[in-house]
Amino acid sequence: MNPNESLEVEERSRFRRARREAIVIVAAALVFAAWVNGWCWISAYREPVNPSNLLWGMPRWVVFGVALPWIAANVFTIWFALCFFREESSPQPSASLRDR
């Protein structure tokens, strides 16, 4: 295998990993957006706001439709960055390419 072929294989592998990471990020964003929009759309105007419907000083639909998804999205982002996402160094150009 010549150096150009090994570089192409490495680039393909790097591209596949980046595409997989992008798909996971977009899917997570869609899930959290659906959660926020769906929950708030269903729950926001269903109940009148009164002191018994409050949780932590906010209406229940705000806690479960806004605050909880934000917390879950932050936990997911931290997990993704620490466990799933992998930064790879870029390949060093060969001596013949550097001299051009």
C-alpha cells in the first residue's frame, strides 16, 4: 500500500466518524426540539396558572417543557463531548508535499 492509499483510507475513516458524529448531534437537537415544542404546545394553555400548579416558582409546563429539556441537553452534550466525540490529529504532509 503506497502512502497516498493509506492517506485516502485514513481520510475516509475520518469522514465516516465526522458524519456519524454530525448525525448524532442533529438527531439529538431534533429530539430536544420536539420535546420542548411538543410539551409546551400540549401543556401551556391546558391549565390556568394558579399557585397549586407551580413547581419551583414556575408553572409546571415551563419546568417540564423548558428547564428539564435544557438540563437533559446539557447532560447529553457533556456526555457526547467526553465519551463519544474523539478529536483526531490531522495527518502530516509528506516531505515531498511540504517542499512544493
